[in-house]
Amino acid sequence: MLTTKRVVLTTVLGFLFGIFCMYLATNNPDPANVLPLSTRVLIVISRGLLGFTIGISALRMSWWLHGIVLGLVLSIPMMVPVLDNFFIALGTLIMGGIYGILIELITVKLFKAPSVGQQAIS
């Protein structure tokens, strides 16, 4: 059964990681590479959506694999605009997997709120 605690917690964590991700993306001393406000907002929204999707997902897999898979899949749209720079695109994808596993780790292990699919496995 879908729990409100899990959905709210993962969504809040997603937005917090989105703010952190935006900080990492804008922490550039070169004034020529300033991200527009719309891009910064989209970074936060995208990571918040990652958290929400993790919260409502009922895929039957272990928590760490669940976080990695959804983090990678939901980072693909963020990766498309920066495909001209391979390292930034790859970093976006990798960080999506890391944020996904961290959201699941905090939710499942610290707050004891596994998903429906994870309850069926254990």
C-alpha cells in the first residue's frame, strides 16, 4: 500500500537534492558560464520529480537498485540539453543514480518507509 509518509519524504528529499544539484551546477567562477534562472528552476523541479516518482513507484526490486534505476532513467531528460559536452552529460546521469540511491537509502533505512514492491521482496 502506498503511504503518505513515503511519498512526502521522497519528494522533499528530491527537492533538497535538487537544490544541492543546482548549487553544484551554478558554482562556477566563470561569469560567462552562468546558468539562466529557468535552467536552475528546472534542475530543482527535475530532482523533486525524481523523489516523487521514487515515492510512488511499486517496482519489485531491492531499494538500492530501485533508486539507481529510477535515478538514471529520470536523469535522461536533464542530460539531453548538454549532450554537446560529454562529461557534463555523463555527470548528470551518474549524479541522478547517486541521488536516487541516496533518496532510497534515507527513506528505507533511516525513516523505515519501504515501498510496496520492497515489502514484497523482504
